Amino acid sequence: MVTHRIADGLAFGGDYNPEQWPAKVVDEDLELMALAGVTTLTLGVFSWGTYEPTEGRYDFDRLDALLDRLHAAGIGVDLATPTAAPPVWLLQKHPEILPVTRTGQRYAQGGRLGWCAASPVWREHALRIVEVLARRYGSHQAIRLWHLSNEVGGGNRRCYCDESAAAFRRWLADRYGTVDALNLSWGTAFWGHRYATFEHVLPPRDSETIGQGNPGLVLDFDRFSSDVLLEHVRAERDVVRRHSDVPVTTNFMVGAGPHVVDYARWAPELDVLSNDHYVHAADPHRAQDLAFSADRMRGLRPDQPWLLMETAAGAVSWQPRNRPLTPGELRRNAFGHVARGADGVLFFQWRASVAGAEQFHSGMVPHAGPRSRTFREVVALGADLAAAGEIAGTIVEPARVALLVDDESGWAWEAGPKPVGDLPLANVARRAHRALWSRGVRVDVVPTTLVDALDGYDLVAVAGLYLMGERTARALAGVVGRGGRVVVTHLSGIVDETNRVVTGGYPGVLRDLLGIHVDEMVPLWPDEDVVLDNGWRARDWAERVEADDATVVVRHRTGPLAGEPAVTRRDAGDGQAWYVSVDLDDASLAAALDGAAEGLGLAPPVPADPGVDVVRRTGPQGSYLVAINHGETTARLVAGGRELLTGTDVEDECTVPAGGVVVMRERA
Ligand code: GAL
């Protein structure tokens, strides 16, 4: 296990962009940071234009002075390579760096991440500034972490320019070896799309004739786009590593997915994993969205803590209505991440901008200044995180339930025409997580790249995993074979890794495991509500299922498949393989998962009233419970030890106030 500590306890702070402010504001910032207990600042995310105002003329005076000052103040720095923001002079001189859309239009300057990863001109300039920075600060004592670029893929996920096309062709030649293998995989015999040579392949640009894009081409272009961005990140990392022993990260944006790049394949390339997570103010389930993101984040590397690199202390500026967090939400959100393995909580950004691109985005210090609810909550949070600091370095106790996810599968679902055009399949996994979360059951979200590590799980859920390779299918069969349980929902295992449908009855690679045969997909009309014979309800999706070697658990009562099986179970020794062929509503999905989990005794780590989310983290220093009460009444938590936020000893039971948080060091 690798552990890198970027702060002495839990890290607390945020992005700091002081080039926006005169010196006296920076002086005040340092005082306020001391008051709030800031331990860590991310510097320089967008500072290239400040470091190098004109080509080849560098100015690091400000950064030199700031680093020394922060070091003297005991604040550690996460220093960014500034490649998220190529300077205007560079884009003026080399507009070919800017990405091209699928309709062939080149982006203009004025945004950020305005670069194509396949551009050699870009690569040269980017690595040059990284080299200058890493050489200058590689051994500066203030620096505790390197932050490569920013949310890579967030603005430049795909570029359709000629350089990208050439790189894509090289990538394809590497992947397929022969163009015939590519033709077979993409099914180009149809519509006369056969390629005689790799040289004829283009990115999936807008075609002037009818068509929605070949799904094989579109998926491979997404894979390529992730790989070419990763190649850039690796190149920056290698430059940094030549000059510095300090660990490197790059901030992910892990949500319900599918993501802009394939984080499961990126994760092994970094020393520390970090995530940006913003709640959607209008989402009534936002606490669970946060838990899902954090569980998903931890699943990328379960044996080491991660870092919350960005979240908002108040409102963001990019949602349709930007409401601030409700009172107390900042604390619950912060500890929501800590509970699930974060070793720090950092914000975007320290002080809210008064001008520029993010003028109305909150900061830890809002426009109103320190005399504000947000800043008061920020200061209180700093104290709480300091009080809970000893939890840093511990690992979240493994769950008994795993949920499989895969970005490639999500991309495959979005590539090309489908039996239903408006079904966001990723929501099924999020809803399955929510069903378990709302019952206090913890879930490890496991990417399919780690599917060989399913040994310890009693229940494995597969929700809408449209693309599935043999390796995953074998691992699932292994779970059932050793007496575990598997629950598979609709639209899983439909295509293989080459994005070709597996024939002979859906769901191809899982048919034998589930003991079923599906011959027809039957999407429901948008307003069609189907009732099953036990009262459960389904919408959007149904299938004609035959149970060859499985028990029918529930049948359709109404709708186009009345009387047909809807949910089945195959018993194999002590193992069970469940199939849910319809898109159940939330309550029915939760009931179905209850059914599949019956007798397993899944429960929170310690008894707690409903509505309290409890997670245990353990390490050499002890065992800790983080409990968050999402309800509106005081709740009971049956646990004894030392409550760290209040500094009180608890005999064997305590209360968690409505909307409150408890962090308990359990009695040894
Ligand atoms: C993130 C980004 C930050 C800031 C933030 C605002 O996507 O990394 O720099 O723009 O959004 O919410």
C-alpha cells in the first residue's frame, strides 16, 4: 500500500488564485487562512499567462515570494502545472493547438483546456512550461503535491482535427493489427463502409449524408480520446518526476458516469487520486450523489485514501439556478467525502472572483467577505477537520456489496442507434446504489478493470452494464460458484468488448449464468407504467424473457408482456443469480435488491436509526466511525469511544443531531 500524506492530518483549503488580487487582499487572505485553519492550497492552475507573459520571458517573482510565505505559515502547496490555460499569445501564434469540433469548426481562444492532445506543437510548449516549473520548484519545501493540469478532458474531451485523425489511425493500427480485424469489429461490410487501409479511417466527424455514426468507430474514438489525453498527462508526469520526488495527481470528475475519460484506466498512473465533486442544488438526492461519487472514487484504488480536490463552499455558477448549500450542508458534504476515504477537503476557490469567467461562483471567502454564513461555516469546518485529523491515512472498511461500473460500457451505450433513444443507462447504477444507501447498506463501487477482486463480496450488482467482456462474465460466474449472489439488471451484457451484439438470446455472455433467454427487447412508451404481479412498477424498459434454468420470481401483470417473467432467479448450489429484466421504479428496485439480499444480514457497521449514514475507516492508529444524519430528527448511534468533534467520551450509545455529524474513535 502506498500512502502519501499531503498534510499532517486531514487537508483543508482550496484553489488559490491570488493573481486576481492586490497585495493587501493577499495579506488579509493569509490572516483569514490562519483563522480557518487552512493546511493546503492549490496554486497556479491557470497561471501560465502570469508566469510567461510573453514567449520565453518568465516571471516567477510573485510565486517565489508566495511559496516562501506559505511555507513559513505552515501551509502546504499543491502546485499545478498551468496547462489548463494556454496563454493567449500561444493560441494567437499557434491556433492549430485549439481543438476542432465534429462539424469541423475550430474553437476560439477565450475558454480553457483549449488544446488538442495530439498536437505536437501543443505538446512541445506544454512540456516546456512544465519543465521550467518543475526544475524551479521540484525541491521547494512548501510543495507537498503536484497537480497535473486541471480536469483534463473537461473542455477538450474529443478533438476531430487532422492531427487527431492521424493519431487515431496509429492507435487503431496498434489495437487491431490488420484493417480486416477492424472491419470485422465495426461491421463495415454493411452500408459499404469497408476500409481498404487504416489510412482511410476518419474520426466520427459529422457526415453530410444520413447516418448516426458507426457505433464501433464512435466507441473506439472515445477510447482513443481518453488514451491520447492520458498520454499527455503521463508526459507531464514524467517531466515532473525528473525534477521532484513529490507525489503527483490530476483531478478527476467522478460522478454517475460515463466520464469524459476512462478514470479506471488512468488511476494506476498517478501517485494520489483526487476528485472534484459539486452537488447539484436542485437534486433532492444530492447527498447520495455525493456518496456514489465518493464510493466510485475509492473503488479506483481501494487500498489508499484519496483527496477531495474541489467542491464549492456555496453556490456554483454553471447550474441553471445556483443556490448556495443549505445551513449545515457544507459540513455534511465534507464529512461525506471523508467517511468514504477522502484524506482532505479542498474547495474551488479560496476567495470568490469579482470579475472574469467565474464571477458568481462561491469561494470560501464570498463576495460579502468574512462576515458571512459561508465563511463562518468554513471556519467551523476547519476546526472540525483538525479535530478529526487522526483519521487521515486510514482505509474504508470493505463493504459486503459490490456494484460493477465501466466507462467504456457507458460510452458504448451512447454510441450509435439504440432500441430506446432517451434512456440514461448510467442512472440505473446510481439508483441501485441509492436503494442500498437509503437502507444504510454500504457499497463498494468496483470498476471492471478490477473485476478479479470480487472474492470478499456476498452480493454483486450489475446495473445496466451494456458492454461486457468474457473476463467480467467469468468473474460473476465465480461469485455464484462460490455461493455468492449476483443481481443483474436489464441492458447488461448485450455487446462484447468489440461492441458487437452477442447473439443467440440476450444477455449474451450472461445467459447461462442467469439461466434465461431473452428474444425481444420491448421498450415501453414514455408514459407507460407497467405493474408486476407483486405490485412492483416498471417503466421505460421491458424484455421478453424465457426462464430456461431459473425460477420466475415476478411476472408482468399489465402491459405488452402481461403474464411473462419480469424477475428471475437461478439457484446454483448456495449461489444465486438474479435477473431484473425491467426498469423498476426506485421503491421496486429497492425491494428487488432486498429480495436478493435476503438472509445476508446486510446492515450498517453499527446499529443506527434510519437516515444515518455510517461508515467505518480503520488503520494502525485505530478504528473510526463517521456518522452523518441526513434526517430531520435526532438519531441514535450505538457505538462507544471518543467523539472527536466534541471531544467527549461516549459509553456505548450517542445521538447524532438532525443534519449533524459524529466522528468516533471506537474503543479498542
Ligand atoms: C471545476 C474547475 C474549477 C472551477 C470549478 C467551478 O470544473 O476545475 O477550476 O471552474 O469547476 O465549479
